[in-house]
Amino acid sequence: MCVCVVYLFYEFDKFWFAEKPADIMQFNVIKDKFVTRVTEQLQWPTAQLTLDSDVTSESSDDKLDDD
């Protein structure tokens, strides 16, 4: 899967919860706001699609044991 898709999915998830929708019927409104925000940000000459380091680096301690 393209890293860009993963990035956008992750950022949309954060955006969705930050918007605190009343229900799923708000999806298109929130999606449109997100698309506008991302489109505006990608116009910046220094725009980069990067995930937070705490998301991209999982330690083995974070994984569940089978014991």
C-alpha cells in the first residue's frame, strides 16, 4: 500500500475524532473539510507527508505476549 494512503488514513482518523461528529451522517461534511485542509497544506512549498515518530516506531514491548 502506498505510504501516502496510510498517512492520509491516519490523519483523517485523527481529524475525525477531533471534529467530534454527532453521528456517521456527518462523514461527508468532515471529509470535505479534511480534503480542503490537505489540499491547502500540499500547496506549501515545504509540505511533507510524515507520521509522528511514536506511531512509526513500535518496540517489541508494545506487542502482546501469548503467555
